[in-house]
Amino acid sequence: MTVFADRWTDRLRSGFPLLAAMQVRLIGDAGAWQLHAPFDPNRNDHATAFGGSLSTLATIAGWLYVNEAAGETLDPDLIDVVIQTGNAHFVTPLQADLVARVMPVDDAELAVFHRTLARRGRARLTVHATVGDGKTEAVRFTGQYVAVRLPQSPQ
């Protein structure tokens, strides 16, 4: 694993007990990454991937993307990112390990996000993600996230 992958895998698993139970891990580096979760702990009673696991993985992939984007503008330790709205469209059942990918956000949209975050200390970004087995798409997800600059504690 890369330092980037190790750092995020540790943060996800320690910060979100559900993700530890799902055995989520990040594969890749800052330039190209995916979230993975093995099928077995994420299956349902129909021997397909559990919808809650699929939507959770997509939601977290978007959250991570926005954290990384916000960290380009502000100190990552002074940012809080939360999901505001999310919509998962379940396309087809999945009977394999889960792989989540975020579609790159348009450069112009990212520029607005960065300017707004720098100026106001708060900005929204909509991201699109898919979850599947790496070849077949099982879920299409759209989420709007809010990044907020945290108050700095006195030194």
C-alpha cells in the first residue's frame, strides 16, 4: 500500500466503526484511488451485496474526495466535511467484491468550490460515484457535501 492508502484506510476504519466491520480499504494514491470492500462481510440473505454496504461505500468515497479537494485549499486538520444529500440508484445486483470510484469533478466546479471555501470558510460540492466489481456498475450515486473550516483553537 502507499502512504496515502495506509493513512486513509486507518482513518476510515478508526473513525467509522461500520467501515472497519465492512473491511473497507483504500487502494491507490492521491492521483488515482478506489475504495474496496470484500463481498463476504457485505452480503445479504440473497447472496448479493447488501444495499446498505453499497450506498455506504459510495457515500464514503464521495466524502473522501471532498476532503481531499478541500485539503488543497485549507489545512486538512481544520476542515470538517459532511454529506448534505445523497441518492443511490441500484442498477443491478452484485455478487463480487465491492469497488467504489468517484468520477472526476469538472475543473470549473472545483475552482468555484476552492474559491468559496477560501473566501467564506464553507462550500458545497456535488460528486458522482459508482460501486460495482470494477467492471460492472451496480450502483450510481450522487451526493452533495459541505466542507466547513473549523475554528482554530487558541495556541
